[in-house]
Amino acid sequence: MAGLRSFACYRKVKRAYTRKSKYKTKGYIRSVPTCKVVKFNFGNNKKEYTNKILLVSKERIQVRHNAIESARVAVVRKLNRTLGKNYHFQIRSYPHHILRENKMITGAGADRMQTGMQRAFGKAMGLAAQLKPNTAIFCIYVDKENMDAVKLALKSATPKLPCKCGVVCS
């Protein structure tokens, strides 16, 4: 079954080398995959709120765009159930880094189909956000009486993210 590769392959932050060029012949990456995160602001962004609560990464790591999207779905669903539209939710980390994969085929006849490590730059297969320690992933603006509900909603997103996260209030 073809699917996502295990995240252990992409967990470490490496230098963002993509070789995306405006000249087609010089660019190794022909096309950038579409990002699963489409919308970055939710709730009521017209109102002024008193408090700001952040979900912060505690370590240096790459987070795939589908992990950010699934965490976002969990948080927004909980906030809509408890607060209605009385909050402003922002996604602060954008997945810029292009993840590549050099597919290896095994089995009979595989030696005639592959180049091995020759020309092993890989094809683009996803996007990731490179996060440093204490970088905000999500930010929620809310009034003081709703802070406990927001903290619970952010804690429900931490199992969906591949890093240790903390909730910071300001």
C-alpha cells in the first residue's frame, strides 16, 4: 500500500536545499506539492481580545503540513463547540520546506528500473515547517473568561504534532 513514509525520515531539521529555479532546466524540483493548510485565520478577527495564548514547540523539528492541518482541525472543532465564534485563531508556522523522496524499488527486475544513488536528489512528496525551540505554532486571541477552554483545546492538538509542545499565556 502506497502512503506516507514514516516521519522518522524527516524529523531532523536540515538546511533547506530545494534548487527551485526560475529557469526550468536548472531547477531540480519541477513542481511544489500543494499545501494541505489552506486557511490560516479562524473565528472572529474583527473584535479586540484581551488575552493571547500560544502553542509553542519545545524542540527544533520539522512538522509536516498534514500534521499542522490535523491539529488545526482538532483545535477549531473544540473551540467552535465551547466558544462559538468568540475567539480568533491563527496558524503561525507556514510549511515552506519541500520534502523529497528517492523511491527505491525491490523485487525482481528492480535493478533495471532504478539509478540507485546516482541522481538521487528525489521527487517532491510533501511540505514541512521548520521550527526552532519556542516558536509559536498556533496563536489564539480570546477574552479572560474563556482561557481555560482554549488551553484544553490546545492540549488536544499536541498528540497530533511530532514534537513536545507547551501552552504559553500572555
